[in-house]
Amino acid sequence: MIVDSLSRAFFYGLAGSGTLKKVASRYGLRRRDSFGRRFIAGETIEEAIESVRTIEAGGLRTTLDFLGESVGSSAEADGITREYLAIIARVTDAGIDRNLSVKLTQLGLDVDRVTCIDNLRRILDRTGDNFFIRIDMESSDYVEQTLDVIETLWDQGYRQIGAVLQSYLRRSTDDARRLSALGIRVRLVKGAYKEPASVAFQKKAEVDEAFVRLMRILLDENPYPAIATHDTTMIEATTAYAAERGIGRERFEFQMLYGIRRDLQSSLARQYTVRVYVPFGRQWYPYFMRRLGERPANLFFVFASLLRER
Ligand code: FDA
């Protein structure tokens, strides 16, 4: 676990490097076998739709993630919101799964709450009822604000919106009960950011134990939880608990990330609903670094791919 947190810290350091970002942006997605393509479907919505069609043809569901992180002005947040509106139109035309994962800092959470809520409402008004918008969870500084924005829109009658909870956060048990009591759908993940011990468990065993505890609460109390992990121990704990409690397969789903454990995605999809999180867009570098931080062995294919590029 010490190695785990050191590697996360290391890749977080790299994520801040402007030079690396430039190199990565130049080479990372250029060709189909470029290193970024392992985890990112492409830079454009058309490339993402092509990947989604392949995944859906294999019997899996999808959620699209238009990559990007915090914006610093309401003009930028407005620009991103307009890009989302164009993406929604394109997804609807393409006839693929109507499911998007959105980060609130892209919509102006760091600018001010009202800007962010207004932008999210523009998206929800455009999508209507048969489109689902999952709000991704970012670092711990944003958790309370993120839940507040989701609950505010829920109170205003928007029902096609869901949240994400991270099992590494000490607060998540309370949040799982709070969201479930309202009827808001939750995606459960372990958590991808570097967090201090004051707010987050640091040991893998504690994060996993919390994951199982939260999974049980969500299966019992949440309308339709998404159990998002590639960890077979967590997946087996979920299927065993569902069987023990007589919870049907239509009451929850599994989710996994594009390019990770594709074998497991396909085999699980033969019995359960499995949704693949498909990221695309020009700002792919921070997302990519989080994936490397989870598994430094991934560096191997980055180097192999860079050698091919030369
Ligand atoms: P764990 O890290 O223990 O990995 C279990 C196994 O999965 C590994 O042994 C390996 O085989 C495989 N694996 C995991 N990561 C890999 C990688 N990068 N490369 C190759 N193999 C890998 N986080 C967050 O903070 N906010 C969010 O909104 C989301 N959203 C989200 C959506 C979906 C659909 C998923 C699946 C995950 C997220 N996450 C997230 C990320 C999540 O918090 C977590 O960092 C990753 O899912 C990795 O954790 P696992 O549960 O897979 O377990």
C-alpha cells in the first residue's frame, strides 16, 4: 500500500508537468496503436461513437465521458456546456446508449455554484427523460458541493441524474444512506484521487472492506446501484450478496473502464448488465495519468508505443 500511495503521488506529480503533457498530446492518440488509445476512445465524438458501436455490438452498455477537468471562468464553462449539447444531439442521432458521465468542475463548479447549476440544468433540459446523466465524483474538496448540486436539481424534479460515491472516503456510508433515502442512483467506486488520511482510508484492505459494506447498503437501499470495479473479489462479493438477498439482476449493474479487463467485461456481460465507461476528447492527459497511477505496470505499453512512434 505504501507503494500504491507513492505511485499515485508520483503520477500526480507527472500529471502536473507541462512538458510531459505536450509530448503526450502530440503522440498519445495520434495513431490507433498510440499509447493513449489503450484507455481513451479518441479525441472526437465520431471516434467515440465508433468505439461505442463496437462495444455495444458485444452485448455491453456504455456511458460516454467527454474528458476535461476544472474550468476557471463562466465563459469557459459555457463553452463546455455548448460542447455537451452538441454531443447530446450527436448521441441521439447515432442511436447509441443515451448515457453521459459529467464532471461538475467542467461546468463551472470552481467559478460559482449558480453557474454550475444553470449549466447542468441546460444539459438536463436538453436530454429529457430517456437520457441518463451520471455526475462523476472528483477529489474530496468537491464532494459536498457535488452532492449539493445533484440534490438541488433532484429537488427541482430532474430524475435522470445520478451520483458517484468513493469507498476510500470515510464519509461515504452516510452519503450512501442520504442519497438512497432520496432515491438518487449511486455508482460505487474505490476512488481515484490522492487523498489525505484525515478523509480517506489509506490501506487497500480498508478501502475494499468499505467497498463491500457500501455495496451491501446500496443493493439493499438504492433504486439501481452501479458497482464499478475491475476487482474480481468485489464483483464476487456483489453477486454473492445479491443471490443471498434474492436481489434480481435487473436491480443493479456492473461498470468498468474502457480498455481495462476487457475479458472480464465480456464474460460478466453474459450474465449481468455491464456498462463500459468510454472517455474521449482532447483533454485526456489527467485521466490517463490516473489510470497509470492505479497500475504502474501500464507504463510498459507507453514505452513500447513511444518506441514504435520514433
Ligand atoms: P483495483 O485498483 O484494486 O484494481 C483491481 C484490478 O483491476 C487490478 O488488479 C487490475 O487487474 C485491474 N485494474 C485496475 N485499474 C487498472 C488500470 N488502470 N490498468 C490496468 N488494470 C487495472 N473514480 C473516482 O474517483 N470518481 C469517479 O467518478 C470514478 N468513476 C469511475 C467509473 C467507472 C465505470 C469505473 C470502473 C471507475 C471509476 N473511477 C472513478 C475509478 C475508480 O475509483 C478506481 O480508481 C478504478 O476503478 C480502479 O479500481 P478497481 O475498483 O478496479 O480496483
